[in-house]
Amino acid sequence: MALLSYRDKHILSAQQLRKLSEHKYSCFSASLLDPLLQPWWNWLVAQTPLWLAPNLITIVGLILNVVTTLILICYSPNGVEAPPRWTCLLCALGLFIYQSLDSIDGKQARRTNTSSPLGELFDHGCDSISTVFVALSACISCQLGHYPNWLFFQCFCAIALFYCAHWQTYVSGTMRFGRIDVTEAQFSIIAIHLVSAALGPEIWLTKGTSVLSPSIPLTLVVLPALMIAQKSPQNIFTEHASVYILAFGMVAAKVTNKLVIAHMTKAEMEYLDWSLLGPSLLFLNQYFNCIVPEIWLLWFTLIWGTQDLLRYCAQVCLEICQHLRIDLFRIPYSPKGAATHPATASVSSQSNFGSSGSSADKNGGSAHRKSKSKPH
């Protein structure tokens, strides 16, 4: 009864259906890879039979992507066990087929004169499902189950970014793709699967930590910097190049310092940081058609990033100095015969021991040579 009542209840009102029939798809793309892949997509759609419905092309690609990911999940359900290499290769193939079919369904619709708002809804609906499987397969291929927090972040970040892309479309009325966007992300994940298939999933783990962990903070700096510069309606980079580079440079310097500390302390690289607040605000501001003047947020990014970097460096230096019992800008000086600084005492004693030993060897060697030269 509940199912029948649900089916009898209309989800879309008459006004919504009328607006839907008037809807026109609007898209802008500045993707780097799309122009390179257009010949492949054009050839592929030319080989597609005219009787094949565009929505059928979309659903077939989604099914292949889902099935290959489920096979990978069967061998590593929690992302800890290393899946067989062939499952990673299968995921790379499934994602490539899905990406190709997803790129020609619209071409097939125009080719057969069957374009409709339903096709756009069906395409984006399948993409929303595929995003979950693609993100999860990449994490399993990299064995991120060893780092649950990072696994959580990766998967839900992909889901949130997909939602925000359509949120921006909802606000502006136009689907926008930047230079580094969906196609580039999909081929990056294909590359990850291929590396796992060729070298084994264990390649992503080294010395008890993940070799991929430093990539997240850098991506969170470089990618927004590129997208904000390219999409800025106020030409924020060309008009304020020096401020722009300094602002993002301070954030990058903070991230680099954290990487150095992670290396020296043999620790996992942290990927979320307060220095990313400025770039995040600039990014979100563009999504909502620049509610706040971009130059204001750019100066905020510079000031915030600079003070955060200085505060962080000062705190780290203070903690290390306290732990090692040394001074940052002063070396210990004491008169001859006075006690040596605690941090350098062992080093000094070793140096003195080595020097005296060396002198003894020299003296001993000299005495030996003199004794050999005396006549018997």
C-alpha cells in the first residue's frame, strides 16, 4: 500500500514539468584534455549505430564502471588488503570505457535528433552514482584503508565537489568546466589504476606511510590557484599578479614546511590546514558569482597566510629549541676550560677524542719510523 501511494504521488508539479520542457542545456568548458580527445570521441560516435539510444549508452558505461569497481571491492572491501593487479587494470579499463561513452551520449543525441532535458538529467544522475564508485576504487587501488581519515576525506571530497559543481550551475545557469576538471580527474585515476596494475598496489605505501599523502596539500593549493586565476571575472591574476603569487606562495610555503617536518619526524603528512582558508574563500566566492570583491579576499589570503606561516614557524622553532636545549640565533660561547653547552657536549667530546687519537697515531708512527732508522 505504501508503495502504491508513493507511485500515485507526483514528484514533479505541473509547473516544474512546464519549466523542464523549456530548459536549455548551457555549458562552458576550458578543459585541457577535451580538445585532445575530441577526435577519439568523434570517431567512436561515428561507429555507433543510429538505433542505439543515448541514454542506453550512458547506462551501459555506468554499469561497466560499477561492476569493475565491485570486483575490486570484493578483493579488498576495507581498502587494506592488496587487491590482485588485474582488478586494478580492469578498473582502469572500466573507467576509460565509461568516460568515453559518457562523452559521446550527447553527440549521439544530437546525431539522432533525440536531445531532451531527460538526457541531461539521466547523464548527470549517472555521473552522481559513478562519482562514488570512481572515488572508492581509486582509494582501494592505493590501499588507503590503512589511513581511514584520508579514505573518508578523499571519497567525501569527491562527492562534495560534484555537488558544488551543480550548485554553481544552479546559481549561474551554466555548467562550467575549468582547465583541470572532470576529464583530467578521471584520467588521473585511470593512471593510478594502471600504476597499481603494473607495480602492485603496495607501491603506494612506503616506510609505514603513504607516498600519496603529500599530494593532497599541494593539490589544495595549486588547483584552486589555477582555477581561480582562469575563472576570475575580475582578472584577479593579471591585474594583481604580484599579490596573487605572494598570497598563494605563503600558503605553499606553509605546506612545504609541514612536508619537511613530516619527513624529519617520520610522520604522516597532514593535508588539512588553516592556511587553506584564504584559497577556499576565493574559490567559494567565484562559485557564487563573486558576492565579495575578489581583491578583498586576495588581500585577506595574503595577510592570513603570512601570519599563519610566521606563527607556525616560530612555534615549531620554539618547541625544537626547548627539546634540544639550544638557542635559535645564538651559539654557546664560554671561556677556555668552561663547561660545554649541553647540546654540543657529546659532539665536542667525540671531536676531541678523534683529534687526540689521530695525534697519537701520528706520534706513534713517527716514533716507529725513527726507531727503524737507528743503526743496530
